[in-house]
Amino acid sequence: MELNLATLPDYLRQRHAEIRIFESETELHIEEIGDGNLNTVYRVSDAERPERSLVLKHAPPYIKILGPDYPLSTERLTYESRALDVYNQLASGSVPAQYNFDAEMAVIAMEDLRDASVLRDDLIAGSIDIAIAEQIGRFMGSVHSHTYIENLDSGVVQQYKQQFANTTMQAITADYVFTFPYTEHETNFWTPGLEPDIQRLKADTDFLARAAHLKQIFLTMQQAVTHGDLHTGSVLVQNDTAKVIDAEFAFYGPPGFDIGLYWANYFLSYFSHQNTLDVQSALKTAVVQTWRTYTTEFGVVDATLKAQTLQNIFHDAVGFAGLEMLRRLIGAAHVKDIEGITDIPRKLSVERAALQFGLTLVKQHQSLRDVTAILAML
């Protein structure tokens, strides 16, 4: 069965006993929601009692936005389902509840957070909730430390490595974050007028060497269960509570990657709010509090190693943050924080400042000692 709006009612009737939200005879209202590039997402509700609802996420055997000519394994949803299980176990309440996973059809039925807002949209509106940043820091710290290689026996580590050997999605990230933006690739695009800055970036041999080094860390450092795509568009906010979504890139890798991506999107928001000092100040505080709650939550069995472990994670996070910023400016996937700026001279000013900051983070990621040093460069 090909899943679409026409076939979903039959599919749900067949699976009602496993999903256990609707009865087989329930009249359903189904609508496609979300704007993801890879998967289709539907909201399904009881036509007579709309408050009874769920979200279905389906992975077609190709990249949704490009169509069947661009095949992609549906196994990506298997990794997301596994991540949801781990997250609910180690950081209860931090992700939507998972009702059912159908591996054969590549469908996850999960909790519907219908009244939630996307964190990115909140930041664009200038609404900065420090408590949300702290919750995400706590989420990352808990998951990373409880799955951290030095905290586990070899058997459990091997189990995590096998469960999250998400090599297909990891390879996509490696291309689109670490390689394609700095080559002549067909998916790259940027604001006209930014070309001189981009050419200088591509000719910077020190930067290219550091980007290659960070790519090797990303591909080879198997240290903890890592979300792999934790940005401000992957966080829903409802009733002052953060819920992390879209874990199809989850893999066993360097924990600094999650922190770096999350920070980078706060930094991009920071530059987009040029001349709005109170919002920028709140965003800087959010970055600080994310790290503080992370380090408080992150535990290491050998306490004497905690400081060094966190320093290594911090250095990785800074470098990854810089590369995430750069690829969001010149690579395939931009952010609407900046793309929504219609005044082109202002947009170019924002992008040049953000590009220079991202470049500096990459080149200095091993020498910066703490978050204060990062903020001092803003």
C-alpha cells in the first residue's frame, strides 16, 4: 500500500488495534502537516471529537522533496523510533510519546502536539525563553552521559553502536555540512553580493583543513547517542515545555555535534536580530544556560575525567557550530530567520557578520576555553 491521503483511512483501520487511539469504525479527519524535506507528516483526528488525535510520520523510499528519482532508505524511521525509545527512557517527557512503529510501512504513530510552536518561530518573533534552552541542555546532558562510552561496559556500548549505525543519514550530513558548501556543488545558493566572502572562504586553506578534521571527528568518534539534527526547527514548545522531534539522523557519534548545531541556530538568530539589543542579550544568555545545564547534567563515572571530557566536547561543539552556521548561509538548507529578511542590504550585512563569526569559530575551536570567550567575539 502506498501511503497518501486517500489510502491512510484503510491503513489506520488495519492498524487500529496496534495504535490504540481510534476504533476501526471511527470517522477520521486527515491532513498533511509539516514542511520537511525527507518525510511526510499527517495529523489524524476523530472527526466528531477532534481533541482525539495523533501524528503519523511516514518515510517514503525516496527524498520527499525531490521525488522517486532520488531514492533513500526508509530505515531512517527505524533509527528515529529507536531514538524516541531511548529518549523517553533517559529523559522522560522530552520527546513526543510513541504509540506504534510499523517498520514494514515505515510509519511512526506519535503524540500530537497540536498547540505547540516551533522554537525557531519563537526566536524569530523575539520571544526567548531561557527555560527552554535549559531544558534542551538538560536533555542533551542526560542522554549523552547515560550513553557515553566511558560510562558503560563494552557490551552496552556495542549494543548502542549497532542500534544507531545510521550510516546512510550520517553520510548525508557529512556531505551537506562538511563538504558540499565549500565546493562548487549544484545545491549551494546564496544571496547575490556574498560571492567575494564565499570565494575567500573557499580559498582559506587553514579553514579547509580544520573543516576536514571536524568531518573526521563526526565520522569516526563513536561516543554517545547523538540526535544528529538538533536545531531550533527540531524543538516544539508547548506550555513552557520543550519537546525534541525529527531524530531520523540519530547515530552513535560525538556529543558535541548536538550542542554545536543547537548553538549555531541561536547564533544565526542572534545575527538576524541585528540592532535589537534586548533580544540579542537574551539569546546570549540562552547559549550560556544551555551549556551550564548540560555540564551539570552530564556525569562521568570517573569524576577526575569530567573536566577534560567536557572540555573536549566543548571544543568539538564550537567547531561544529561554526560549520553549521556556514552551511546555513551558503549550502543547500538555509534558515528562515535570515531568509525572511526582505531588505537585501540588511540581509547581506547580517550574513557577512554571521559568516565571519562562523569562520572564526571553526578556526579557533580548539583554543577557545569557555562560552564566555565565544560571546566576547559577538
